Amino acid sequence: MEKITLTPKEKAEQLVNKMLNNTTILVGSRLIAKEQAIIVVDEILDLNYPAETLEDLDDHLTYWDLVIDEIKKL
């Protein structure tokens, strides 16, 4: 299992920046990019995560919940 190396805040910034790079510069582009990044995280959470233990699953879910919180703060 791959170990997560970015903090939730760093991952949030990375996702929003990737979405901004794919968004035509429009009024509200940052808001659109944030919404798209949250959609990406929601899709990740919908995947069948292959956790070896309940603690691993909890860590996975907690991490991505924190990423969503950080996206909303940007």
C-alpha cells in the first residue's frame, strides 16, 4: 500500500491547482476549480479502498475528509 506523503492541505492545493490549469480563465475559475477538486475526492472516497485493517481504512477516510476541508478553506 502506498504511503501518503502530502499533508491534506498540500494535497488540497495540488488538486485545486490542477483543476485551475484545466479551467479557462473565467470569473469564478477558482471556485469552479475547488468544486471540481471536491468531486475528484468524492470519487476517490467512492472507490473500494483495499485497506488491510480498519485502522488503515479510517486513516484513508480521515485523510480525504481533511483534504476536502482544506479545499474549502482555499
